[in-house]
Amino acid sequence: MTNKQGEKRKKRVLVVGAGVAGEMVVAEILNHPEINQEIVGLVDDDLKKLGKIVYGKVVLGTSDDIHKICLEEKVEEILMAIPSAKGKTIRKIIEKCKKTKVDFKIVPGIYEIITGDVYINQIREVLPADLLGRETVKINFNEILPFLENKRILVTGGAGSIGGELCKQIARFNIERLIILDNNENNLYFKEIDLLKDNPHLNLETIIVNIREYQKIEKIFQKFLPHLIFHAAAYKHVPLMERYPEEAVKNNILVTKNLMEVAHKYKAEKFILISTDKAVNPTSIMGATKRVAELLRQLFVKSETKFIVVRFGNVLGSDGSVVPLFKKQILQGGPVTITHPEVKRYFMTIPEAVSLIIQATFLGKGGEVFALDMGEQIKITDLAKELITLSGLIPQEDIEIKFIGLRPGEKLFEELLTEKENLKVTKYEKIMIASPDKIKIEELKQSLAALEKTSQKEDIIKIFKEILPNYSPSNNQQF
């Protein structure tokens, strides 16, 4: 873009948000003339800020005025600088921005801005995670730092979405050694490269292993004597596990039991089981296996090792989750397939979930089930529409949304607690403790022995019903 004199014309920019982040954005643009942007003004929904001057730029109106201002001021780009806004607010403002036909970008949530400052290179396109508008998770580094210092930490499934982020965040601390177990050689290879690039002095051990092999796992524990174990490896695909229940039992229950036994034997300090909201009042084989895995901690109440469960819902962008699937379907021209118009799910970002897992680990005294505050459930249909729109397309015109019916084991909505689990708050506002169910240990042991001997779905379901009074197998049919 050039003016009549042949000079490069500045892009006209409107900033949404006149708070701290908005002020930082204005200051950054003014301090970097080389990026060739001119701020025409700001908007903010706080009426007290109308007319406010921010580094010489005026707050011209509220978000309701975005369309009018864009026309009057010939705005060419909108920058949203409201990193602490709720998901509903962000979605409403995005809707207003879309009506202007002007490009819009966003300042990421503060949890992405490590220093608390905003820089030009952090402003980016709107991502699916921005639609959640989750509040910032503040890790108390002063507490966590001494807790993790000089620890040997083992992560199963460390090349996956949650396990990989755990490794990434843990590596920032002054730990003695990080041991990653996974059976995916490619993911493990790239995880090793990334971790050592960001943390050159990290004492890292990456091990390709099938965690079902008890003797190999015991040798690993014997060699490295980990203080903390994060068990993130699991089978999680609901429809697949309905078809292969014996594999779900082996991987999600029996492997967890073996790992707990080895952790107990080698006197690990803490064992953290990563669980799911699908374990609450389960209707699927996968959910039932994770619920039984949660109960296993009660077999070790006398152990020196503290066994802890952390339970949460879906995370945006994890391997095999809806967002990558929807993106792929949109790129292919549709249709975007959704099981049911009313299906809802809890969501949080992967970094947020992992930050809360680490904090819950610090809090855990042994035996707790920690439930993470997932906020509001989001309609999957709404999420699909937003993703289509963010791709510059129109739902049901450019991209069809097709409803295919609930799959075997699926619910319309998820829960984070059973009826018997009363919540207690912790000193971290987004982490709650669920009161544990009382179970008969001997009966649980007998049921586990029976599960080890059978591969028949009918028998597995029967045993689950004996262990889990709230287990109600879904009769959904595949459409």
C-alpha cells in the first residue's frame, strides 16, 4: 500500500480493549514504526473509558460501534486486546468483527504471555482456544519450584498431548531427571528434540517401551527410582473401546494397577493418575475403565507412596479430539460431522490443564480425586460453526454440518462428579477435591482378578456393573 507520494501507506488499525493489554498494544505499535500501522482509535465496553486518551489515541466507542467506526475511519485491521475476557464476550466481539469484513487478530491469553508484557510478534490470528476465553491460570512458582527441585520425574505417554505438555512444563523447573515412556517412536523422537532445544541442560531419558510389559517397567523403576510418576498413557477413544473392551481393560486398568504396584515397591513419593470426566457415571467402556483405574488408589492406602487422581474434561487440540477433526473436514470441503445437535462438552486448553495438574500434584496428600474447574459446557455445534467462520466460510452454505447420531458409549453431556462426591475447595480456585467413594477392597480385588481372565464384552460389562453401581452402558447405535 502506497500513498500518492509513493511512500508506503500505514495500515489503519482499531484496537478492541482499552485496559492494560490494549495500552501495551498501542505502545508497542507506536514504538515500532517499521511495522507500518496507524492506530485510528480504541473501543471498550467500559463506559467510564469513553473518551479516554491512550498514548494520544482516543477510545471512540464500545464494541457495538465497531462496524460504524470501521466504515468512518476506513479501518483495515482490528486487534483484539482483551486477554482476560470470558469466552462468551470474545465470541460476541468476533461476531461483530466478522460483520465488518475487516481482518481481525488477537492478543493471546496472559498464560501465553510468560512475562506479562505484550509484544507485536505475539499478536496472531484467532485460534479455537480463544473462543473459550478461559481465565488465566496463575502457577505459584515459589511453591512449586522447591517441590519439584532435584526430583526424578517419570511421565507415561509423554509423547502424547497431555503427557507432552507435562514434560514441557516440568522441564522448566530445576529437576534432577525427566524420564519419558512412550511406544510411539516418531512422537518421542520429536519430543526429545523439542525439549532439548528449549532446555539444553535437561537431564532427559526417553524410552520406547510397551508399558504393559511389567518386567521392563520394573527395570526402569529399579534403574531410575523416580520420585514422581505422571500416568498419562491411556486408550481414550470411546467408540473404539466399545469394540475392543478387553484392550481398554488391559491398557487403562491392568497397566495402571501394575504401575501403582511398582511405584509402591520402589517407594515413589507420588503417583498421579490422569483421569477424565467420562469416568463419572460412565456409559462407555472407556469411561468405566478410567473409573475403575481411579478406584485402584484405594488398594494402596497404607503405602508410603501418595496416590492421587486428577480428573478433567476435553482439551482443545489434543490428538484425536474434535477440533483437529473439524479442521481437517473443513479443509476437505466438508461436511463437518457432529453426533447430535445438542451434544455438549467441557473444554480447556492443554497448557491450562497441565498447569492445574502440576498444582494438584503439589497439593495432594494421598488418596484424593482432584476435579478441575472446566467452566461452562460448550455446544459442539456452536464450536463447529465458529471454526467454519474462522476459516472464512459460512456454515451450512460453504460447509455442511451433518448430524450422524450419538456413537456407542457417548453421552449428550459429561459430568465432573458423581452424586456421592461432595466438592471441597482448595487454595487454588480452579482445583476442587471430590470426596472418595467407599469401596470394599476384597471385592475390588476379586473383580480385578476376574477382569484379567476374560476378554468377552458381556463378562466385562457384568463385572463393571458389580464394581460401579453408576455404570449404565449406552444403547446408542452407530448411524
